[in-house]
Amino acid sequence: MLKRSLLASYFLLITLFISAQEKPPYAIPKKFEGSNGAVVSAHPLASQAGLAMLQQGGNAVDAAIATQLALAVVYPGAGNLGGGGFMVAALKDGRTVALDYRESAPGKAFKDMYLDSAGNPITSLSLEGPLASGVPGTVAGLFASLKYAKLPFKKLVAPAILLAEKGFAITQSQARSFNGSKPDFLANNKKNIAFVKNTKWKEGDLLIQPELAATLKRIRNNGADEFYKGITAKLVVAEMKRSNGIMSLDDLKNYEAKERTATRFNYKGYEIIGMPMPSSGGLLLEQMMKMIEKRDIGKMGFQTTEAVQLMIEVERRAYADRGTYMGDADFVTVPVDILRSQKYLEQRMSDYQPGVAGNSKTTKEGFVKESEETTHLSVVDNEGNAVAVTTTLNGGYGSYTVVSGAGFLLNNEMDDFSVKPGAPNMYGAVGKAANAIAPGKRMLSSMTPTIVLKNKQPYIVTGTPGGTTIPTSVFQTLVNLLEFNMTPYEAVYEPKFHHQWLPDEVEIEKGFNEITAQKLGKMGYTLKARGAIGRVELIVITQEAGRKIIAVADNRGDDAAKGY
Ligand code: GLY
């Protein structure tokens, strides 16, 4: 029996190794339909690593852990060991899990740490180099989620070690991204790093990361303590000292992942479960869904002027609340009960006028826009568990600083705080005291890992990267499915739009309904074309004609859906 399972693990690792060395364009499956389990993530090799765990008897949490570890190797722009994230799970026994492994501000951090002597933000400091990094939460989060998993960590980390040690063939978009980021990598690292080479990267080149492989092996052998107290912790602090960083061994030693109570609300009979503070995602989604619930948007139709205007106006109102009231609830009082109450939300919509453009001047407060480089994965297994995980380094490649000797990138999550409450940051956005910097505090996030239950069973598992566009993308995906009766493919692939109170404009993706855009323009809205919005990873499980899983990977990137 044991021999058979060892042989199976070996075979699955060999399969992964062969796929890793394949020359792109290798298969990037966008869809999977089946009945056992599925994994959707930002990279085919990471989805494959998660699938291998499901096939070896692991559950959705095992697959989510292995996928995250693999993403830390094959998707270095956002997959990470040096960042943080959130896991929302609906377990087969009916329990829900909301695990917070968001980064926290180092002990020496203070409110005005990114301001010059005249009180103006020095944005480069909160965005690049070790001073931009919060204390990483990912490794603590992976080990905290192990209690819901079945397989030993050494099995879950094996694909990641293999991919880091032997290397994998990079995709065209990764080659472009490494080449484009070279100046930032060079500016923020004093030693050689795996992502920089003398010649240009091209599709199919092997990325080998021996230092990262060694770090993963130390974590495999010594657990989370290795990252927070061991050699890895010392290497992180040495990296801080090489430059202007302030993270200390104590900061690392004191970091812990926190179990929170998931946000939960009812929308027309569906139970929607999400992430609470320090993510604004769960609450924003609830506010937006509840503000449309009584207005029969389904009858208005997808991307009609009527439906889009309603969605813009609820987005405007929810995001105005975000900037004022939301922050780490362990540090500030967030009036969650009021913000989600029916009475408050009705009052919020009392000045909504169909056919008349709203105006952010008359809506009170602001927001902090975040970088859009984050990553999401959705997983379901054949036991009835569902997991949605969103993790991030914040910007693409985070602070651009690789911990020398440890081979992983550090986040630049400190920029998700309001660097100067009340003043615009580098994106022209403003935030408030609720999200001001304080030692140990976690910066406000928009990440929105979400699970929808139907008849108490997981029905939709979803989430996306995209900074402040995350909650609006999840909102629109759910409305597409629950109100416009779209197929899962349409729900992900149809163009999206985004309004976040300030700037007072509607961002639209290529392909957005032109007639609707013209009508909204005439009504007084400012529309702005932009690139892709989000990269939604969606799984829908229907039970009506026997259990059926439909997994969809967004076509806006290298994202891949795999299952069995
Ligand atoms: N850094 C992106 C987010 O946490 O929302």
C-alpha cells in the first residue's frame, strides 16, 4: 500500500518535471469539466502541483498549499514566500475558515515614515527596497492551514522544490516581464539574483532558483520556525541591513497568522462567504450585492446602461466607505455592523437616480488604490471542501528585493497603508486614519477570496488579483452568474468595468458594450479605456444533474485550470 502511494507520488513528480521542462507554448488549459476535483491558478505548473495532491488523496487545502508553494517558484511576480495572503474555505463538515496571513508593519514602523521633512510622501520608499516590506505572512499561513489538510508538508512542498531546483521553462509573458523589470531588479539588489541575466530572457528559457530550493528544503525540514527564527530569518534581517530596511528578528519571531470569522451574508438564498478585515473585500462585496439585491438587475440585462449605471453607483458608494472606515480591526474600530446594515445601505442609495450620473464630490471620503499584481487560486476536491486563496507581494515582484542567500522576493505591502492620511498617494488617491501605519498593524487589503454556498454546499469558488479592482471584479462575476444567468466561461471572459469613487471615472475593458458606453457618457459619466481588469479563477459546482465541476481560468494571462 505504502509502496503504491510512494510510486504514485514519484510518478506525479516526474510528470510535473517533464511539463516543467517542456518548451512553451506549453499547454495552458483554460477550462476543465469533470466531477472529482479541480485547481485554477495563475500558472499551469502550479495548477498541476495542486492537482497532483488531489490525485494522491489530499483534500482542497492540501492542493491549495502545494499550489501556493509552486506559485512562489513559477510565478515570482506575485506568488511568494515573502508576501502574505488570505484563505477562505468551506469545509465538508459545514465549518468555514478565514485565515489571515497578511503582512504586518515592523515594530520600528511609524505613521510618517514615508514622508520627507516637508511632510510630502517619498513614494519610492514605500514601493521599492526593503523599507517597503511588511513582515511576511505566507509561510505562517501555509503552516496554519495545515491543520485542515491531510498530507504531510514534505509532500506538499516537493513539487515546488523540484521546480526551483531543476528549473522550469518560462512563458513569453514571463520573459517580457523579467526583461522589463531588469532595471528595478538591478537598482534594488546588491547581489546577483536569479531573475537577472546578461542576455535577454526569451520564451522557453529555464529559470533555475537554487537558493529558493535550499530555502524550501530548510522549511520542509524545520517547519515555519525556520522562516521566522532560523537561517532564513537571519538572511532576511541581513538583507534589511544591507539597505535601509527596519524589519528585525523579533518582528519575524512575533509574526502569527490569525484565524478570523469569515464574512457571511445571504443574497437571494445564496450564502456568500468572504474575508473580513484587514481585507475590505468581504465587506465591500456584501455592501455592493446588498445595494443591488432589491432592484432586479437580472431583468435589466448584462451590460445594459441601466444595469451598468446601477453597478457603478453601488461601487462608488462602497469604495467611498472603504477609504474612511476600513483598516485593521485589531487596531481601529471599523463600524462593520453599521456598514452592512440594511438600513444604512438603503440610506446610502436614497440619492441614487436612474438615468442621472452620480458625483463623487457629494460622496464623502476616499480610498487607497493598490497595485494590481496579486494572485488567486480556487480549489475543490471530491470530499466536498472548497478553498479560495488570494496572496500578494503587492506590486509585481513586490519591493524588487530578493533576500540574498534565500532566493525569494520581499513584498512592498507597506504601500497599502495610507502613507499620509488625507493626502493623495502616488496614484492620486487618498486614505484616512483607519489605515494609517502603526507597528504590528496589518495594511488594508482588497483581496476578496469568495465562496458561494447553495443549499449549504459549495457552489461558486472565486477570486482575482487586481488591487482595488478585485472587489468589483468578484462582484461582477457573481452578478453575471447569479443575475444574468451566464455560463461560467462568459462570467469570467466578458469585459468588466470598474469605479472606485476617486478618480470619478469608469474604467472599461476592451470589448465593453459600445452603445452602453456612449449612453453613460451622455449621462455625464467619464469613461476611460484601460487594459485587462482582474484575472478571475472560477469554479462552479452544480448538483442538479449529478455533481459537475466547471473550472475556468481567466484568459487575461497564463492562468490554467486542471482537474480530474
Ligand atoms: N496589495 C493588494 C491588496 O492587498 O489588495
